[in-house]
Amino acid sequence: FDFERPNCIGGQEAARHLTSHATQFIDRYSQAGRPWSAFISFIDSHEDTHMLAATLDDPLHSFLSEMVPRFLDNTLIAVLSDHGLHYSTYLESLRGKKDRAQPVLFLKVPDHADAASRALQANKHMWTTPFDVHATFRHFLFGSANYSAATSSLLTQLSQDRRGCNGSEAIPKRFCDLFQPNQHGQDDELAEMVSPAAMLSYYADIPADAKQQKEACSAGNPPSAHALYKGSFDMGCKCST
């Protein structure tokens, strides 16, 4: 593992392997004139230090910078998460619990979809749910916005009661309670210190029988890590998980 090149596989960021595969998939279907839907899942932020999420910036920027201009007229682009950060001691703080309950969601509709774009602007400060996101995808694909009372497509303007967390029965009360003033007697500005970058969180993910063991040392000092692993790996890039 090299802290200058975290989360790499074969000399390349792990995320770029996924974006390269997605680019090949999209190009092949586009050249054949066939409709396509691509889903890319990144798990780089699933670790205790909160450091590796930053390694996604360059691969995502490169991928979206190339893809977005090519498909502005007919493609819905979504960048989303199923939850906020929920690792390490940060989750034990009130702010951490709020963060977990508010995952990111960015949507880009085709340039010609003026009504949908206006609806997204109106809805950007509303409380939404994963069910709304699912309804949004169905609305974009099939053109229908009629769903249950608790679920709405984000391509149509949400009702004003969505300005509050309790405005949808699809949002569990335990999440809304986190945003009530003085609910827990905690200062919202206080949070536990994020754990510093450490190999322990990555090392713990590796099964015990897959970890390379140090050679037994009968006398003197044990061999150094550099001596032990010298020549075993490419030192330019390591996979941390």
C-alpha cells in the first residue's frame, strides 16, 4: 500500500477500471444504435478513515466530462448514494447520524426537458426518499408520474408539505427525529474527530488465512517490512482493500 496512490489495482485507480468498462459498454451500444442503461457502483468510501472517497474525484470528473456532452439530448444522469457516511466514530455524533440519513442525489435531465428541469430546481430543497428516485426513473423511461400517495417523481413538482421531514410517510420517524431541535441535547456543531488514515481498517478486511505471515526469527531483530516484501509487489500502486 502506498499512501501516495491509495486504492489502486494494476497501476490504476480502482474506480477507473469501472468507468473504463462502462465507457466501452456505452460506446458499443451507442454505435449499434441500441438503447442502453449503465449502472456503476463505487464502494471506495466504505472504510473507517473517510479518506478514500476523495480518490473518486478524478475518475468521476474524467468520466462525466467525456460522457455528459455526448448524451445531453436523450439521457438521464444520476449520481446518488444509498446513505451518507456511516463509518468510524463520526457516526456516533448527532451530525454523523444526520449525514447518514441524507445521502447525495444529483440528477441531470436532457437539455430539451424544460419542465422536468424546472421541477428539479423546485424540488432541490425538498425531503425525498429512495422511492421517489425509483419513481423518477420510471417516469423518465415510461412517461408516467402516477404512483402511491407516499411516492412522487422528482420530474414533477412536489407538494409543499415535503418541505418538512414529516411530509412523507415513506420517511421513517427515527430519521425525522434527528432533525428536531434539541432532540438529543447535543450541539449540532460538535462531532467526533474522524479517525486518521490507518492501515488497520484495510488490514482487518483481509481474511486471516490470506495474510502473509512474517518469518519466524530465532535471534536478533525480525526482518523489516521493506526486506520482507521487497520484490513481492509493484511498489507503484497497491490495492488497499
